[in-house]
Amino acid sequence: MKKTLELIALILGLQIANAASAQNVETISLRVPDFARPLVENLANEYRKNNSQVEFRFISAKTQDAVNVLSLTTDEQAVNFARYAVLPVAVKGSEAAKLTASRRLNAKKLRSLFFVSDEEDDEQSKAEQKVHVYTGNSQLSASRVYASYLHEEVNDYKGKKISGDDSYLTAAISRDPLGITVNYISNIFDLESRKPGSSLVLLPLDLDKHGRQVLDAANLDNIISLLEEQEYDEIPVGSIGFSYDHTDRVINDFVSWVLTQGTTQLHRYGLLNLPQNELIAQQQRIVNRELAQK
């Protein structure tokens, strides 16, 4: 009888402890575009190894009723922790790849290739006349980044807009021999082989000799190293970071951890490091906000 009572007391104690533990669990809702989701999943899993009281759940861009929301954005006010790069692509061996293979596309030629111009141009190349441009229409689509970088309007893209995530752009051009598009390098490259995925080929850009050699070799790690060291007018590189309620202690702690310990995996997932001085500045932003709240 005594042993039975002890067993019941133990079970009740465990139930009470589990209930208390469950009540202390904090949930962070993550709103992340697909091109960066593998990285953020990795960050969340690594953080939870020493912070088991925090749980993460991914939500769609349309979810409105979520609390404790952490969004990955390119907004100027975001706390940046990484950089992205965007490149133009076609399918290897396609008619579009052949039409552009002999050209070295500078910023002016890229505008002419991808965007409608108000100016009449009787000397348009065959590539500019024949290729079919496919672009994304989501808020964080690489197509929006590319247009902004080249000082063009999204509505001035030639061709067809594809709904949904930018991963659908690869499927669209794979079905069209004349199809070309732009995408984040994390979408273009297979993260395991570090080579372009789905038989994609990078369009030739008008870079310096070293830059051309790196792009022609099409190795993701070498391209990341190149773009961390040098800027090119033909290749958009921009910062990406977290947008959230800075009074939220739990999210602040996670973002602080990402800035100090979570950036070692950026290359693995096709993203670039921030320059060290910028990373330190972002870390200081968090510290200053925490001090202001005390």
C-alpha cells in the first residue's frame, strides 16, 4: 500500500512539473521566405539545444493572428545578420542559354534583356527579342530585389509573373527553352554539391577576368568569397535581417544569439557574411535597445 501511494505521489509530481514546464515554454513565430528557411531552421535547432524553454513555429506570410512574430526581411530597420546575392540564369543547353552564351552582359544590357524600355531600339540583339523572362511576385522575390538594384520598376519586367515562392521560377524556365529568370544564389545552387541545380546555367556577365573565371566555374563557395570581397554593378548584393517587436525579451535573446554565435553557417546555406564592422554595429543596436528598456 505504501509503495502504491509513493508511486501515485511520484506520478502526480511529474505531472505537476510537466504542467509547470509547459506553462513556461515561449513560442516564437517565424515568417521566413523559402530561400532562407533551411538556414533559419538550423539556427532555431541550434538555439534550442541550450534553450529548451523556447519553441519555434513557421508561419506563412498570410498568417495574421500570430504572436511573438519574427520576420525575415530586407527592410532598412531590420536587424541584419547576413547578405544575399541574386544572379540571372537559364537552363543549361536551352535556346535561351545559347542566345546569351556569347554575350557579356553589363548592367545596361541586363536592363535591356529583362525590362521594357520606353526608348525605341532598332539594334536589339536576338536574345533581347526572343527570350522569355519569368519573374516572381512575392514581397521578398529576387525579382523585386533585382529591379530595385537596376533602378527599374517591377511592373516593367518583360514576360510572365509566376505566383508563389521563387523556387517555382526554376520549374517555369525548365519547361520553356527560351526561359530566363533571376534568383537568389541559395535557390540557384544545390547546397550539397555546391553546383547549380536542376541543370541551371548562369548567364555570362561583364565582370573583370577573375570575376568571369569564378562565375564560369560556377562553384557556390567561390562565388560567395568573390562577392564578399568585391562589388559588381551587375550583381545585386544586399542585407537581410529580422524585423520584430524589440520589447520582446525572448525574441531579443534569440536575435542576440544569432548575431554572436549563429552566423557561422551562412555560407553553407548560400548566404554571405556581413562585413565585420556592420555585424558589430548590429550587435550594438541590440545592446542599446536592451539598456533603454531597463
